[in-house]
Amino acid sequence: MVGSGPERFNVLHAEFFGTDAELDAGNFSAETRQQLLWGRELAMGNGDPQRQRGLSLTYCGHTPMRDIKQIGSQVFIDTGAFGPGGRLTLVEPRALRRWSISVEEARAEGAAALALP
């Protein structure tokens, strides 16, 4: 969770069906923990966005999408940078700005020459 009130947003690995208050409490069942880490139900079109009532804008990774996709309160930002044809995506949540660059474009800008720490 970052911020409060209308400025608040959440960052998760996978997905969450619940409210901000439930997320803040952090008292998760084993099933909810699994969903936070590995859930793809909503991203794959099998979850009900109505189960997110009371959840601030929430940025999620884990499930590669062709483009950034918002479903209910959750914004899926993994655009598959790990694979061929994938893109690396950066989000500036408060300004609602988003950028994507292909692996090829990143290499052309010199990304492959960067030494890893």
C-alpha cells in the first residue's frame, strides 16, 4: 500500500479479491496467500471483478499480458519482457502514466551492455 485516500494504490505480485482494509490487516488464509502469490483467475477472465469492491487501484504482475490491462481495480502490468515479443513496462501510478519498450528497443538503447551488480 502506498498513500491514503484517493491517492492510495497497492502493489501485489499476483491478484487479490478483497478490500483495502482486508489487505491492510494482513490476516490471510492459506488460500488467499496462494492467490496473492500465484493467482491468475481474474487475469485469465475467470474471476469476478465485483469481488474487488473497496479495493484501491492495485498494480499486479505475474501473468504476462500483451498490453497493460485493467480489470476492475487491478491493473496487470507484466507485458512479458522475459520472452520473445515481450515488452518491459514501467508505471508511474500517481500520474497514471505508463511506458513500454520491446526487448529489441532496449538492446538498441544499450541495455545489454549494462553490467549486473
